[in-house]
Amino acid sequence: MSQVVLSARNRQGTGSAESRRIRRGGRIPAVLYGRTGKTISIDLDAQEFINRVKDISESTIVKVEVEGKPFDAFVKDTQRNIVDGNIIHIDFYEVESGVALRARVSIHLKGNPVGVREGGVLESPLHEIEVECLPKDLPERIEVDISGLKANQSFHVRDIPLAEGVRLISNADQVVALVKFAKAEAEAPAEAEAAAAAAAVPGAAPPAGAAGAAPAAGAAPAAGEKKA
């Protein structure tokens, strides 16, 4: 995927009145936070921004050209109008080429696990991990193939294959995905096995709750029965 390029212009005025004027003109006010702490007030064409960033992730580095001067940056935050959902402000964070950075990268699971096909339930408690690398090595997303995951098996962060130059920051023991059987389904076979084992031993009483089990000593007679 080629790098997304966004054209921007310097924004001289500030304040809510100026921001409303910019939005009425079909543009979005934004701030570019520089790596040295300097901020640049800019605005971008609203439709261009929407069209070009719809398929990017939070770890995608875009190029923001402010009146011809390029900046590599993350789209760190987009504020929306709570009524119509339109974007009303954008925060960009500049990254420096050749300097390692830390970023959170989303995890995308693919494949239908073996355990799910056998009746298990897939759980995916973790949706992103933190890594450290050079900007050029930063993945937009990480795809994890879990098609071979069997029942009662887990896939951990340490199992994720990372590209050369990408260092893991997140806890390696965190679970990315696991397949397990529902509790009721797991108990039913256990009860059946216990009943079968008891039946194989002469005189052995079937497990509690099993069909045909003899009442416990001193137990009240069932409805309709007479006491001896």
C-alpha cells in the first residue's frame, strides 16, 4: 500500500469562530504536533481527508504536505460532531525518519480454528500490541492465522511472528486468542463417563444426579410412595 499523502495549508486564525468558518468552507481544522514540541495549526480539505484515510489504521504513517513542506505523521485523534458524526478536528503527531518509535498496532485474526469447527468457542481478549521500531518498519496491522488452534489451546503474544527490526514491548504472556468449550458441554461428557464407570463395577452406586440413582439413606419417599 502506497503512503497516503494529504495536502494542508497553514491556519493563521484560532478560536471556535475561526474553526466554524473553516468548516463552513468544507475544510477541517487540525494541529500537527512536531517531534520537538512545536505545534503547527493547519486545515485540510474535508472530503479529501475522508476519502484517503478510510482504510488506514492508527499505526499508519501518512505524509502531510503543509503548503509543500512534507511531514510524516500519525493520525492520532479525530474529533466528531456528536449530532451528525462529521469530523470537526484532527490531531497529527510527527515522526522522525531514522529514529525508533513506539506505537500500538492492531491485531487481525484470520482463519476458522479447528476447535471452533469441533464445537468450541473462540475468545479474543487482545486486539493490539505495542512495538518499537523505525518508522519505515512499522506495520499497519498484524495478521495472525489461528486456523490451527484446537480446543483448549491458546495463542499468546509471544507466538506472533514479527518482522525484522520490530521489537515487542507488550507482555509476551498475554493471550491473543483461545478456544474453549462451553461449561455445560464440558460437564455432560464427564457425567456420562462417571456413570459408565460406576455401572462397570458390580454393586457400585451411580453418581449423584445420574438417571436411576438410588435414593440416599433416610431420604424422604417420592410423592405417591408409602412408608414401610
